[in-house]
Amino acid sequence: MENLAVIDLGSNSVRMTITEIQDDRTTKVVAEEKEMVRLSEGMGPEKILQEEAMARTIEAVKKFAATFRKLPNVHLKAMATAATRQAKNQSDFLTRLTKETGVTVKVISGEQEAYYDYLGVTNTLPVVNAVIMDTGGASIELIFMIQRHVQNLISIPMGSVSLTESYLDPEHITAPALFKMTTAMDRLYNEIWWLDKAKNLPIIALGGSNRTLAKIERRADKTPHFEKIHGFRMSTDQVNRVFSNVIGADLEERKEIPGLSKDRADIIVGGMVPIVNLMRFLDSDRITFSQSGLREGVLYERLQELQL
């Protein structure tokens, strides 16, 4: 038996899942922790991690380490994604993080991140042909899949935090600012040549901003356990209705929308624009939501390793 601890050091949040793996390869999640750290906050075009953001992230990893160190036979996989990947002061940050927490973090490429998303989705959802989209704080991963096989994938170095900082005033969303952002996303999608081959396919959505769409819809329908959205589907009309309500609200009003966490209210418009635009670009009629992504992908990779 081993305890697989997977830490996902993201641009907006840091998450850890610990899964107990028995000798017969059966698994059980024994701990899940999450801290909103906003690591990519204030990086700007210089791509410099800021002191307060780094300090918040280090404190979160300290908490996680205190949890997994209580367990026996821990196999640790700690991975950093877009914010750390893009940071010019990456080395200084990682050295400091290891010194203060005792945790060594590996920076993975955008392509590796996308592939782990693919593993997490295909091992937990009966999806055959689709575009998988993971919107994070500082990057967007897109995976084009046919017959459950990856055809193309890409990591785009922009996400909910960076888009918000580049285009929007979180207090009040104006029509000109929203137009500039949506136009930029349309141009970006037009430059990804293989997206033309994915027309009309459903989208599998990952990431906190995308999942918020589902949580708002489920809260509006008074669905029990609204936060359990794995496999939940929304039509284009449902997505557009939720998005319309979100962009029509100012920051304080967004904080009161059921299903939308207050600490995400300032970046949620920047987080939703990419998927709303992608639905329109692909002429896709539905989104299916996944709660399995990078951390679950690492788990399935580990299970394969243990079978060898």
C-alpha cells in the first residue's frame, strides 16, 4: 500500500489530493485540500511572481505537507503549472519554497499539463470525441480528441487572472472592455489551425472558472449537492444565460450569485469568456463538466507505473 500525494501548484489555487493505493490497485481518496493563493496575481508583462503571492503559496504548501507527513509510505508528486512556468524568478521561488517547506516541486510544461488533463478525463468519463478545455489562472489547455486518442493539444499562456488584469476592471465590466477581450479570444482561436477540425464537437470543461458555470446553474435549479458536477451537462442556451447574468452584475452583485465563490468573483468574467467564445467558435451545443484533471491524471499514470 502507498499513499500518493499529488500537489497541483496552480496559478489561482493550490490543491492536494491524497489517494490510498492498495496492493491490488484499488484506490480511495483519503484527503483533499485547497487554498486560493492567486500566485499569478500582479505578474504583469514582466512575468515576475510577487512577494505576497509567493508567501501565500508557500504557506499553503506548508499546510499540505503537515497533512501528508502524518501518513505512512507517501509517494509525493508536486507539480507547478502556468504561473511558475512563465515566471522569470521561477528559480528563486522554487528554491525558497523547498527551503521553507521541504517539498520539491517540478515545473511541468503546458503540453504535460494538457496530457494529464486528458488522462484524468478519459479514465473517469465515457467520452469518445471532444475538445477538452482546462481554464486556469494563467493558462488554457486545449486537447482535441477523436476515438479517445489525442489528435492535437496546446497550452495558451493566458487565463482567468491574466485576462482580467489585461482587459477588465473587476468592479464594473464595460462593453468596450468585454468586446476587446472577446475579440482577442476569437483571433487566438483562429490561429489554432486544428480547431477547424473540431467543429460541432462537445466540450469537456475543467478548471475552477469553468466549473463555476455548472455550480451556478445547479444552484439556480436548487440541485442537491450542487458542487458535485462531474458528468453534468449544460446546453449553449444554459451557458449563455448564466454568462449574461454574470457580466450584467458588478463586483458586489457577483459576490452574491449562488454557486459563485466570493474569492473568484473578481476574475470570473475573465475565466468564463474563453469557454463561451470556444462554444461559439466550434458551434458546440453542449459542455460536459469534469472534476478530474491533472491530479487524477497523475494518479492514473502512477497506477500504470505500479503495474509494470
